[in-house]
Amino acid sequence: MKKTIEDLQLENKKVILRVDFNVPISNNTIMDTKRIDEELPTIKYILSKNASLIILSHLGRVKTEEDKKTKSLEIVAKKLAQLLNRGVKFINENRSEAVTNAAKNLKPGEILVLENTRFQDLNNKAESNNDEDLAKYWASLGDVYVNDAFGTAHRAHASTYGISQYSKESALGFLMNNEVEHLQKLLVGFKRPFVAIIGGAKVSDKIKVLEKLFELADKVLIVGGMAYTFQKALNRKIGTSIFEEDKVEMAKEYLNKYKDKIVLPIDNAYVDEFADKTPKFTSPENPDIPDGNMGLDIGPESIKLFASIIKNAKTIFWNGPAGVTEFSNFEAGTKGIATAIAQNRDCYSVVGGGDSVTAINKLGYQDKFSFISTGGGASIEFVQGKKLPGIEAIQDK
């Protein structure tokens, strides 16, 4: 068991808090504050202990000097001040004498947001490569380190992994601990039938989690682009649909070994080019996609089939959309899955992964799921049984 924030004595301490404020920004406006909102309980708890707070976060990837202009955390610090209704200091650096002094002079109850950790990636990828000197420097700014950034828990970066090793004390924040507890329920003591729905473009991205779920789950519904690799393995014609030639044999092996567990789409929505056009549909009797056409979603019969399986599930894990959800003509499959899960009021349901979560939010189903994970990649790695560096580095109780 890892230490949590409630195991620490925080009174009059300087707390370094790693958060995930990687929010979508367009035209200098934050489009969705969910990641900031979810962090407020941890922040308020720390402040209630008369501690001071130094916040670290990344925001996007920083590859050029130009990126710095659009990837500053200043706008996020302002939004945080608004949401907390209190002053928040921001410094447009994260490693300098000015940062050291700002941290040293921080008084109990004050908040200091440092600049985007990935600005340190510009020259030698110091953040992403877990640079020892950088990790030591950030650890030196405070007394204790709290990691609450589940979205980056699977990365061994200086601000998520290295810093823990040089901090006197470290713990998980409320958000991170909540993620661990909810995802753990998918691996231990879950109720059956356990149904997993796995989507996304490539089989190769999900091999390990598929293998784990083939072991654990009663049914694994395969959707999205990766379903065409499996359909190809059944010798169905898939036209110009996305698939991985080098994974067809592996898909065949899975279909032989887990034929009672794997459920594939029985019809497809297809068009003649990658565009948001009115689709045509194959049928369960003839699932072949005509030459020169590509499948961009599951069809109505697949939605019905999947809904009937989801309806009886007691445990559900969903990661990845069923179709190209950026096109309104190909949202139906993802919406159908979201609706079926939302209507099953007698199950434990967990969803992880950006596009699935976006679909749920669009439909207003947030409250109809047991848990919505904040980390797509991290939740996948956790479910496949991998140790996540950002969690492993935290001290044990």
C-alpha cells in the first residue's frame, strides 16, 4: 500500500504537488476545465492544513520555442485562482534562481504555479528523460511531494518519478488514489459476467491489455479500427479499411484460442473515402465491405448485439471508440455502446480513454458510469497489470 496524502503531516510544510493540468486550449481559452476541477479537493485539503503549495504540471508537448507561446500554464493558473476564489502566484520559469526564491518565500496558505514542466524538454528532454539534476532541483523546492497526475503515472519523468526519489516524503493525492482503488476493482474481486469493450485504431497498441482481458473477462467486444484486422483474419473483405497486415496471424490465433470470448462487429458502416459522408451498411449475412470502400464504424446490427451483451454484464471496462467519432456520421457505434452501459444500472462500469470519455460527456452520461478514468494510457497499463512508475516511486505506508 502506498502512502496517501492523509498519511502525511502537512502543517506548515511546503508541498510540491504534481497535477495533470493538460487541458484543451483554443484561442487562449480553456475549452474544458474538468482536469482542474477534479484537482480541487487535493488542493483544498493541502491548504486546509496551513501548508504552502508549489504546483508542477505539463501542458501538451514542447518541441520548439514557438510551442512555448501556446503551452504556458499562465492561463491555467488564472483559471485556478478563479475556481478557488483566492490568489495564485505564477512564475514563467520552472528552474532558476527566481523559482528557488519564489518557493523559499512562499508563506503558509499561498499557491505558486511553476511553468510547464515540458519546457525542460526543449534542449535535452530533461523532463521526459527523468534527468537526475532536474528531479533533485524540483524536490529541493519543498518538504513533501504529492503525485496526483494519474494521466502521466505510466511515464518515468523527472516530475513524476525522479522527484519522488529525492523527496523526504512522498504520497498519492486523492485523485491518484481514487484511480488506483477503482481500477483495482477490475482486477480483483469483480462480479461476473465481466464484459470488456476495446477500440482504437491498432491491435499493436492494445496487445498486452487484450491478452489480460482475454484471461479475465467473459466477453471482449472488439471495435474501432482494430476490428478490421480481426475481420481480415476471418477472411472477410474489408476494402480499404485500416488494418495491420503483420497482426492478422496473431488475430487468427486469438480467434482460435478465445473464440467463446471474442465478439466482433457483424455489420459495418462504410463509405468510399475518409470523409464525413452518409454511410452504407454491410449486413450480418454479407459482412464484406465492397472494394474501394472503408469501414468507419460498426453497423446497427452490431450495436444491437453489443447492447444485448452489455445489458447482462455485472462488470464493464471500456477503452476506445467504435468508430471515427470526429465525423458525425460515424458516432452511432460509440454512442450506442455508451447508451447501453448507461442503461445497465446493475453493473460496475469503468471507462478510460479520451474519445470514449468525450462521447459520454457529449451525451451527458457522466453520472451513469461508476468511474471515468482521467488517464487513457495509464488506465490501460494498470489494467494489464503493469507497474506504473509514478505510483511505484511513492513511499509505502
